[in-house]
Amino acid sequence: MSQAIPDNSAAKSSVVKGKAAESIAAAYVQAAGWTLLERNFRGRRGEIDLIIGKTDLIAFVEVKQVDAFGNESLYNSVNSAKQHRIIETSKLYLSRHREYTYSRIRYDVITIKALSVELWLEAAFAE
């Protein structure tokens, strides 16, 4: 008897869309004069999509592809639990990169819709 192989094409499709959204956001911030310091930084508690720098400022960026519900779905997906994971992961990044000890930090959210940046929420949330 053969076993059916689970179809995870929806999950793969979601990952591909997420990576494409991150690439769009990365190109956008670089065109705005930011340096891309790291992409998909992972810690035990979470992941940060983009880490960008400009002069003495480091921004930890969550990239979200917005759906038909628009930015209303964004507020649900970047909830307080997600924010906490991003903040904890940013602390890990900063502990590994002492060169940014005196940098100002902020937490941004960039939304992607129809293959372009729809919204860049600078300082979207705080520690």
C-alpha cells in the first residue's frame, strides 16, 4: 500500500510570496538610502525580516503582505505577541553586534500589496 504524500503547496506558495515581499521591501529601503544589515535574522524566540541601518539608527522591520482585508489584517498579524518576539529577537541581534551599542533603534512595519510597498510604518511599535 502506498502512502499519500501530503500536499503542502499552499505553505510553499506562502513562503515564496513572503520571500518576494521581503525582496521588494529590501529593494525599497535600499533605494531610500538605508543599508541592509541582515535579512531573516533568527533567534530562539522569533525572526526579524529585515534589519536596516542609516547613520546612527537601526530599524528592525517586519514585512507583511496584505490581503484583501488590507491594513485591518495587518493589525491582527502584528499583534502584541508578535511585537514581543521581534523585540526579544532584536535584543539578541544587538548583543551579537556590539558595534550598534550606541545606535538608536526602532521597530518598523512595511506592507506589500500587488508587488509594491503600500505602507512603511516607521516606529510602528515601541519596546
